[in-house]
Amino acid sequence: MSALWISHVTVTDEEAYGKYAALASEAIAAHGGVFIARGARFVQLEGRERPRNVVARFPDIETAEKCYHSEEYQQALNYARGASERELVIVETSE
């Protein structure tokens, strides 16, 4: 089953977060991830609103988790720390 990587983000430092986004995109693609929503229009119905929402589809939950723990993604994540407030969850799809 495929898996969705869902992130809700408030960016506090655009320049640093831009570096994160560029490097993270490469790491996600290298692990077979494909963006299906990225900073698009949204409607917040419950919970804390974050102005940036990102959804990427991976071949399976194990690959999505492997991407997160990869050296490439962790290097990218160093730019997001201190430049954003965020939540990230990986959810297996029912397909």
C-alpha cells in the first residue's frame, strides 16, 4: 500500500526554509516520493491552522519513513529547524 507524508507548516524564516525545501524535494524524489499538494489553497476545519500544507505520496510507509531518516533528508531538515513550526505524519493509504 502507498503512504502519504503529510506536513503542516508555519514558516518563520523564508530564506532558510527555502534551502530546506530545495534539499528535501531532492531527498523525497530520490525515495520515490511525488508531491500531490504543496502550499496550495486549503480550508481549515479543525485544529491549529498552518499556512503551508504539503502532501507527498510514497510507494509504501517503510520507504516514506526511510526517506525521513535518510542522511539527505536530515541534512535538509537542519534548515527547517528554527525556520519553521511543523507537524509531520506518515499515513498508509487504504488502496
